[in-house]
Amino acid sequence: MNEDFRMEQGYKEAAYGDSLGRYTAKTFGWMFIGLLITFGVAIGMYMTDGLYYAGYQAGTTSCLSQRLASLYTCQHGSTR
């Protein structure tokens, strides 16, 4: 019975692990790393004109999907 109590204490200590300040610091650290990655991707897209390519790709996809929808409507009368 005493061993069960010790095991429960071990789980309780493992569950709490870090203090609130340390947990918050780790969370903000991961957020900062995520922002750095986002910034790097944005700069890379800007320097290689990737933003224009992404816009072109989205426009082409939208245009093709609209044409396919109108083709389906012409052949079947309704989209429902």
C-alpha cells in the first residue's frame, strides 16, 4: 500500500513539472521561433517574387474552378 502512495506522488510531480514562469517562458520561446520561421518565409517569398506566383496560382485555380462549374451547369442544367 505504501508503494502505491509513492507511485501516486511520482505522477503528481511529473504532472506539474515546470513552474508557471518556466512554462510561460518556454511557450513564448516557441512562439518566437514560429514568428522567426514566418518572417523567414515571408522574406524569401518577397525576394524571389514567390508572392506573385502564389497569387497567380490562386487566380488560375479560381478561374478553372469557375469554368468547370459553369460547364457542369450547362450540361446538367443545375448544380443541385
